[in-house]
Amino acid sequence: MAAKKIKNTAKKTSKKVAKKAAKKVTKKTTKKTTKKTVGKKTSTKATPAKKKPILASAPTELFSAGVVAPPFSLLNDEGHTVSLTHFSGKKIILYFYPKDDTPGCTVESCDFRDSFARVKAVGGVVLGVSKDSVKSHQKFKAKFSLPFSLLSDESGKILEAYGVWKEKSMYGKTFMGIERTTYLIDVDFEGQGIIRKVYPKVKVEGHVDEILRDLSAKG
């Protein structure tokens, strides 16, 4: 009887020890698994933000006297590239006009034609600029015998650079177009232009005479 009791108690203690050991093992494994799951970070790569389209910049304002003139390279009516660097030591009359062979632009261009000898005598060079094509300039120049170059800025980059591409209105409609403007530019002997005077919102009548007075003035 005593031997049986010893066996039974031995069985019970061995069962208890086995249960405790099993519990410890399950606890360790659960701890390890939880540690692993907690330790591992789910790699969620952030999707790159879509780049917003760059909107076209608004036209710049007109420049003031004393400012460096924006450089340009434009085709003239003969298909040759013209830039400020070609006129070192000269006084450039850079006049921006809306469109070839239209009433106001024709009068203005013919006024420059009629005063061309006087402009040349004081070291002046006349350059007309519009958005018209080279072919359009050729026809306009030939029709009115204009003795100076007409530059084509079909892209409108130089128009914007000089601040003459503006919102306009006519008959209740708004649209973008060239605001008639003239720049008087002194080009130094290194080919850099300095704006001497700006003539905004030009009224054609008497405009060329005003420029001639300014060209003849000292300074």
C-alpha cells in the first residue's frame, strides 16, 4: 500500500511538473511570436505625391528706366537672327505693336519710316516686334516700304519678358494681346542693353516726334 501511494504521488508530481513545463514553453513561444509580430514593422512605402502642373506665369510689368533690358534673339523679316548684341553703341527703338497691316500699326510703322533718316542721324535703330510670322512681316514690310527690321515673336516669350503681353478687352470680350509699347534702349559696347525710357500704352499720333526729342537730348 505504501509503495502504491508513493507511485501515485510520483505520478501526480510528474504530471504537475510536465504541466508547468508545458505552460512555460507555450508562454515563451507566445512571447516570441508576439515579439516578432510587434518587432516587425509593416513596410508601407509612401506613394510619391503627384507633381502639380506648373502654370504659365503671368505677364511681367513694364520695366523702368535704368534697368537692364531682357536679351532676345528673334528672326527678322529676312529670316536672320537679330539680338541686342548686334547693335553695340547704338540706341534701339524697340516698338511692340499688335498686328501687321492693321490701321494703327500701319500708321505707326509708316511714321517710323518717314522719320527713319532723322532717327539714323542721331544713332538710332528701329526694330518692330509683333507675334506675326516672318512671312507676314515680309508682306507688311514690302507693302509699305519699311526700311527697318520687323522681328517675329510667335512664341510670345519676349513679349512677356518685356511686359507687353496683356489682358485686353473689346466689344465686351477679354483676350490676351500686345499692348502698344515702345522701349528706348542704350546698348553698350559689350552688347548689354540699358532701358533709357519706356512709352506705355502708346498713342500713335506724335509718338515718333517724342522719341526723336528724347534721342536728341543728352544723357
